[in-house]
Amino acid sequence: MSTIEPIADAVTGRVVANAVEPPTGAAVGMDGHTQEQACLNCGTALTGDYCHACGQRAHVHRSLHAFGHDLLHGVFHFEGKIWRTLPMLAWQPGELTRRYIDGQRASFVSPIALFLFCVFLMFAVLGLTGALSIASGDQLREGIENSAQEQRELIAKLEAQRTTAVARKLPTAEIDRKLRGARDDLQVTEAFRDDRVLKLDSKEERASIAPWLRGPIEKVAKNPDLLFFKLKTNAYKFSWMLIPLSVPFMWLLFPFSRRFRLYDHTVFVTYSLCFMTLLAILAAALMRAGMVNVAGLLWLIPPVHIYRQLKGAYGLSRTGALWRTAALVFVIATTTSLFLLALVTLGILD
């Protein structure tokens, strides 16, 4: 290994002394590990387990076992981080959020890295369990016809009730209201069954739709399966949009606060979305296993989790955490609707 003479930094003009050429090769032992006295990446003399100049490990390895370890570490941060992060995300979300915001970054998986992994895992699991599969044409027609039959039976029942009420000279206003609603529902169901939805056959129908919407609507009517496929694809690609959509609403819960800033709200929202994503994965797995009732009970968990995260992350009183939890339930419905609207718009206009 040869030493380079002291040189001047081209930007600062300062002299960089003791610069060393990176080694051209490395002695590899039987276990696949190298033994070096200088960093194999930048050539800096080693004084510990890591290079103090570039951060690379002092001794690298060349074995399949080590490659697998690097894969797990790179994807899951399996050097303790994931096992500290996930339990706290489930049971102490507020403490996890606050500790990360306050600077404990090396102890936990970052919220954005965990979010990206959870989204990838969720779509993989939903795909494997068939939750995102498109029903066949025969299955759709059978389901629509069953719905139409149920609606016809309801209309017949209501008409019988109305006949009895008229015979007894009882008021029929409430029955009439239900009948109108049931007939409207049946009309819509039959329109779906007969493929009359989103079709602009007459001049009157075309004139009733804004010109810029006619093309997209006709495109969806011709190939609705393509729209559904685009929705799935865009949901995966643009899932990150849930974060910027949610952060402004979080700011409104603490308006003009000098203690809590947008960064705090972003970390809160991202960790919360991670938990909700993992909950959706668990629900899909339970439904696949036939435990539909148990999966339904999981949706009682989010309000409790939001309350605990709010109370711990922001140091709120019970009352402060409760009313903000109620507000966030509304926020979740709003942001989900905005997200779905954006996905549909992208799917139609794409």
C-alpha cells in the first residue's frame, strides 16, 4: 500500500494530509471475511470496527451467508431496529413517535422506510389472498341478479304492507317513502345488470355531460376492468400521497403551536399509517383463513391506537386526546375519500 503526498483540496484549498490509495485487493480468509488495516472503500487507516471517514465496516465479508445478512439488514433493518420498532408501534405508538422526533434515530426504523415496506407488504399480501382480484363477468352478473331479486322481494313486502295499511285506513307515508327508495335501488341495479351504466347512447344523455367528461366516461364504460387495474396500480404508486393529505389536518389540531411543528405531525402521520397498513394485512390474512368475524373486530382498534399515539406523542390530557381522536376519525374518512377521488381521476384521465 503506497502513501500519497499531501495534496490541496480543490474546493477549500486546505491541505489533506496522510491520504491513502484504496487497496487494490483484499486477503480473504476461509470464512469469507477480510482482514485489513485500511478501509477497502476509501483507503483511510482503520482505528476501529468502522472507518471514521466513510462509515464502512472495517472488515467486509464475501460469503452467501453474509449476502443474506446484508439483504435482511438493508430491507428490514434486522439488527435490532425492527424488533424494537414494531412492538412499540403496536403498544406504545406515542412513545415511539416522540422518541424518534426527539432524536433517537439509530434505535428505530425510520417512519418513511417502514411505511414503504408496509405498503409493499400489504399489496403483496392482498394480492396473494385474492383481496384485489377482479371478479369474473359471470360472478358479477350473478351477484347483481341476486341483489335485484332481494330488492324485488323487499318491494313486494312493502306493497303488501301498504295494502294492509290502506285496508285498515292507516297512514302510508313512511311505507311510500321506503317503496320509492327500494324502486330507485332496483332501477340502478337493473341498469348495472343490463350494462346501461355510463353509456351515453342518446343525444340527450351526451348533452347532459360536460364535454371534457364524455371521453373518459365512454372509455370506462367500454373497459371497466382496465379502470380497476389502474386503480390498483395507482394505489400502490401513489400511496405516499396519504401523508401530505393528512399533515395539514394534523396541523389544524394544534394551530399556531410553537412546540409542535409540521415535522412532528409528519412523523406522527407516517407511523400511524404504518400501523393501519399492518392492521389491514392482518385483516386480509384472517379473512383468507375464514375468520371473517375476527377480522371485523380489528376495526375497533384504530381509534384506540390513535388515542394512545396522540396522548403519548403530544403529551395531551385525556380530554385533549379524546376530542382530537374523534376529529382524526373524521380526518381519516376525509383523506381516504380525497385519495380515492384522486385515484379514480388518474384512472379515468390516464
